[in-house]
Amino acid sequence: MNTSGLNKVIENTNALCEKSRICRNTFKAWVQLDSNNLSDGQQLAVKYFTVAVILFFAQILFGMLAATQFIYPSFLYEILDFSVNRMIHINAMIIWMLYGFIGCVYWFLEDESGTEIVGLKLGNIAFWLLTSAVTVVVLVYLLVQIGPGKDSSLWFINEGREYIEAPRWADIGIVVVMLIFFYNVVATFSKGKWSGIAGVLTLDLVALAGLYVAGMFYMTNITHEQYWWWWVIHLWVEATWEVLVGVIMAWSLMKLLGVRRKIIQTWLYIEVALMFGSGILGLGHHYFWIGTPEYWLTIGGFFSALEPIPLVAMVVHAVYDSGTHAFKNGNHPALAWIIAQAFGNFFGAGVWGFMHTLPQINMFTHGTQWSASHGHLAFFGAYATINIAFFYLAIQHWRGDVWMGGGSQNAWRWKWALGLLNGGVLGMTIALLIAGYEQSFIERAIEGSTWAGYFTAQNHPSFQSAMIWRLFFGGITFAGFILLVWDLLTIGKGETRKALMIVEN
Amino acid sequence: MNEIPLWASESFWKKMAIWVTAGSFLILVVLTMDSLTKTSAGSQRVPAYSVINKKIDYQYNNVSHKFMPIIGENEFLFGKEFTDEEARQLVDLGKKTTQAKNCMNCHTLLGNGAYYAPDLTKAWLDKGWISKEIREDMMVKFLMDPENNARTFGSNRKMPNLKITEQEAKGIIAFLKWMSSIDTNGFPYNFKTINAEE
Ligand code: HEM
Ligand code: HEM
Ligand SMILES: [Fe+2]
């Protein structure tokens, strides 16, 4: 390459940098957010929230691509195959939710411990480390996609295991980042003060991080491999994540509504007992058909059937607290999303999960769109909602604790975002449920799950129209997401009334 | 408020939370040790990798009231008898390839994965391979060039070319054959194999 070419490249890069700098400044002038309103820990938290929202966008975008391929199989064929789109769809989901949770914890860590975050700098380094790693992983997913059947592929491209596809090098990176995060949490509570919430949080994080390690090994024996794979997936979403959300919810209700700490913590312990008491052995509902012994049919069926109980308790908790405090609070969108969480968690995980958790039913619904129906409502209802609620809490504080009420001028935005997102996901859930029923009958019960049976079910008009409805409601979800982002960036702008301060009572 | 009863007190539920969690986890650990032993390769439920040298079928068992794999006489794969170690290596190559190619994000394996393509649990036994004489050959060809050997059953959905080599294809087939011999407690129900008479 000659030097003039090189100069041109440098020139272009400079011009590009300049342009993006101007863009950033224009954006900053437009959003009018003042970071002086945030503590150091909260500034770190909003970084996590920002990346979470970007990855949420990626999740929905790639979900739309995958859903389109169900209807037009040649769409992006051998460019971005279904497997690639779906992998990014669900991997982005896991990662954005983890980003959101870490952000939530950093958000309230200083408030709850009564002191400054001990390893703030370390926390920032960990954030950039994780974010660069995620970027590289996604680029490799998109550009390299697959490798030869060798260990190196699993180390550097992807591990080919649903939900935890990240290559091994990234696994190790994630563990390091989690350790830094964990250190920050424990060291900060130790320096400040411990509380019931702090104790539950700490023990839960140990379990959450420890479980990830269970999914980091390659095994030839697929029964063993799936056995440990479920330790990660199930014991995350039906035990440790659920308790983490309980912690976040406990703190939020205390702040948002002023519920008394003693009541909140008693509730939290009850939820932990019920959730772990049913969820840990409920793991057995994934051990019906993977080669594991028959006693799992009984254990898994029994304990997982109890799992809805804590979820009912959580609904009672949220609604009761809101009711006794007459819904008096200064952040209506956040409270609305918290109520959505309580119900979404109960219906998505509790009701939809219960419907297919007994082995006699699961024999026919296993591995059909039934699971996808439940997966969508559960992940959205339990985990997307609580994160969105927290985004609203964060943005309010960032704006200087201004009033965010349902009667404000632009309140239609958050109301419509709430409606479109929940309506969109619910619509997809129903469409997938119909598809799942049809598969259970035709593919599983009548045709005996052969390949021909599979395609008979896929080609059936009721399945095909369900896929169209799913894409349609995906579009609704997408619209709701765009509106949500717009609302988050603008809500409270120019509002001068302060939110009423809520005190414990 | 006057006296808080024990069952409504914070400390009672704190203790409950700890004991219930510890107890459940302990039971899980014990069951895990038992399950892993009972499902190691070479156990009753999960046969040794050298099962790829045998004929495999899947039939309803009148005693246990469920469909069960049946392991028969010799039926070599690719016309060769594999030693234990060779069999393990070939299945291992196949398993690794299924991960490196991300099969699980279109297919289900043991019913887990994605729902864009058929379940692979009993793929080895599927009638889709027409007859046992041409099955192995069809499978190799299909895996190496799925686009031109596609049978989409009228769905227009085609598996993409994943640049699978011949050796990898043979590994995958060995892996699928071995997987079809796992006792999956009767899932899938009522599956008619390639061996069954019409
Ligand atoms: C927030 C909590 C929950 C989330 C996020 C969640 C999510 C999921 C997802 C994504 C799957 C599909 C896994 C796959 O790809 O194969 C799944 C499977 C399953 N879930 Fe849940 N779940 C939750 C709670 C529950 C509860 C409480 C129950 C039972 C009462 C339950 C019962 C099941 C069952 C039986 C399956 C297996 C489906 C099959 O056989 O294919 N889930 N869950
Ligand atoms: C625009 C909206 C969305 C569309 C079009 C969409 C589409 C899809 C598609 C096509 C799949 C693959 C299913 C299969 O293998 O057949 C999928 C899987 C999945 N999606 Fe979505 N999705 C959307 C939003 C979401 C949201 C908001 C969540 C949760 C917060 C979510 C969670 C999941 C999960 C957990 C799975 C795996 C399910 C399983 O394996 O059982 N998706 N999605
Ligand atoms: Fe589960």
C-alpha cells in the first residue's frame, strides 16, 4: 500500500471520529441528562443499563429475523441462517438481563450499605472488559458462525449449547468479571452495614456465579452434558435469578412505596424458602427424557408443580403493598412495570410452566412450540419487566428526581410502550401456544414424532397461520420497544415538579 | 402491634430459608451422584459407545409400559467393527461437531434445543432414510451437502451447508446411532422405526 492511500485512510478515520463526536454532543444536548444527579455507583449502573438496552434491541431484531425465516425459509439462507439468528436472539437476552441485574445491584449498593462502593475503578474496568468481550463474541457469531469439529471451535467460536453458546474464552472472562462484581458487593457491605437484603443477595450471587461453572465443560456423553447444562439454565431462571429479582423487588418496593423493612425482609425470606424449596428439586422436570433414571418423573413432577406457589406469593406481596400504600408514589411507569412483573412472572412461569410440567403432559409437549410459548412469556414477564422498571427508576433520579406521574403531558408514551410490549409478547405467546398444541397432537400423538410427522405438523395451516401471527405480534413488540427507548430518553425532560419523597411507614 | 407469632416472624423465616435451601441442595447432590453413575456410558440406560456395532431398535415394552431401545445382534457401521476406543473417538468427533456447527439452534436433541428442524433423538431410526441398505450412504451425502440432497417434506426449509467433512459426517452418524440407544423413558411416544413393517 502506498502512503497516499494510508493518509486517506487516516483522514477518513479522523473525519469519522469528528463526526461521531459531534453526534454525541448533539445527542447529549438533546437528552439533557445531568450526571451530577448520580452517585458514583449509579454512574456505573447506568453504563450497564445502556448496554442492556442495546442488547435488548439486538435480541428483538434477531428474533424478528428468525421468525421471518419460519415463513420464508429462503430469507437470508446461508447468509444468516436461522441457527445464527436464534443464537444471537437468546444469547443477547441472557446477557442483557445479566447486565440489567448487575446495574440494579450497583444502583442500590451504596444506598443499602450506607457507604461508597469499595472497588469503583475495578468495577469500571470490569464493565469495559465485559463489553469488549461481548462485542467480539457477537462479531464472531456473525462473521465466523461455525467451525470444524474440534476443541478450538468450542474455545473460540461457539460452544453450540443453547443459551450458553459463548465460547470458552468468554466463559472464563465472564467468571472473572462476576468475581470482581462479587468482590465489590461483599467488600462494600462489609465496609458499610449488612442487612437481610444484603445477606440474601450475597449468597444468591455465590450460587449464581458458581452454577455458571457447571456449564463450562465439554462432554461426549450427551446425557451428562445436558444434565449439567440444565443446572445452569434451570437453577438460574427458576432459582437464583428469581431470588435476585426478589431482592431487587424488595429494595424497590421499599423505596418506591415506603414499605417497612421488617415486612419486606420477612417476605423475602418466605420467598427464598418457597422458591428454593420447590425450584431446586423442580430441576427434575428437565430430567424426564434425557436418559436419567425414572425417579425424576416423580421428583421433577412433584416439586416443579409446587413452583407456582412462591410466584403467587410474589403477586400478593406486590399488589398488597401497593394497595396498602394506596399506590402513592412518584414514579408511575416504574410501579406499572413492577405490577407487570408480578403478573408476568406468575402467568409466564407459574401458569404456563405448570401447564406442561407434569410428565404425562410433557411427554407430548416436550420440544415443541409449547416450550417457546412458555419461554417467551416467562423470560419477558419475569425478567424483562423488572429491568424496565429499574430503567425508569434510574432515569427519574438521573433527571433530578422529578415527578413522573400518569397525568404528565407525554405520559401516553410510557403507557403505549407498556401496552404494546406486553400485548406484543402476549400475542406471540398465544400464537406459539396454538402452534404447540397442534404439534403435540399431530407430530407427537398421532405421528409418533418421526421426521415426516414433524413436517406434517409444520405444514399444517393452523401452524402456518400461527407463525404469521407470531411475526405480526413480534412487530407490535418491536414498536413497543422503540417507543420505550424514546420515552426513556425524554420522560421528565423539562419537568420541574419534584417527585414526592416517600418515607418508610 | 402486639406479639408477633413465631410463624410470622422474620427470624423464623430466615431459618426456614436457610434449612430448606440447604436440605434441597443436599438431596440434589445425592441424586446427582446417583444419576451420573446410572447414566455413565456403558450403563444400563446409556450404552457404551461400542453399541454402534449393534443393531438398534425402539419398541413398546409391555412390562414397563413404555417405549424402550432394543439392542440386537451385530450390525456394523460403515461395514467396520469398531474397538471400544475407536468407537468412543468417533462418537466424540460427532458430538463435538454437532456443537461446533450449532445443530442445537435449529434441531432438538433429546427434545432440547430449537424447533426449526426435526428432533434428532431417534434420527438414526427414522423412516426418512427409506431403507437400512441405503441409510448410511444417504446420511453422509445429506450431511455433507444438505442443499442438494434436501428432502424438505414440502416445507421448503433446507438445512444449510455447514462444511461438514466426510470424517465429521461419519462421526455425527455414529453419535446419532449411539444416542438412539439411550433409554429416554419412552420419549418419543409411539415412534415407528425404519425396522418396523408397514
Ligand atoms: C421465570 C421463570 C422461568 C423461566 C424464565 C423459564 C423459561 C423456560 C424456557 C426458556 C424453557 C425452554 C428451554 C429450552 O429451550 O428447551 C423452559 C422449559 C420448561 N419450563 Fe420453564 N421457565 C420458568 C419457570 C418455570 C416454572 C415455574 C415451571 C413449572 C411450574 C416451568 C416449567 C418448564 C418445563 C416443564 C419446561 C420443559 C419444556 C420442555 O419439555 O420442552 N418453568 N422454561
Ligand atoms: C420481536 C419479538 C420476538 C420475536 C419475533 C421472537 C422470535 C423468536 C424465535 C423465532 C425463536 C426461535 C423459536 C424456535 O426455535 O422455533 C425465539 C426463541 C426464544 N425467544 Fe424470542 N422473539 C421475540 C422476543 C422475545 C422476547 C421479548 C423474549 C424474552 C424476553 C424472547 C425469548 C425467547 C426465548 C427464551 C427463546 C427460546 C425458547 C425455547 O427454546 O423454548 N423472545 N424467539
Ligand atoms: Fe425448569
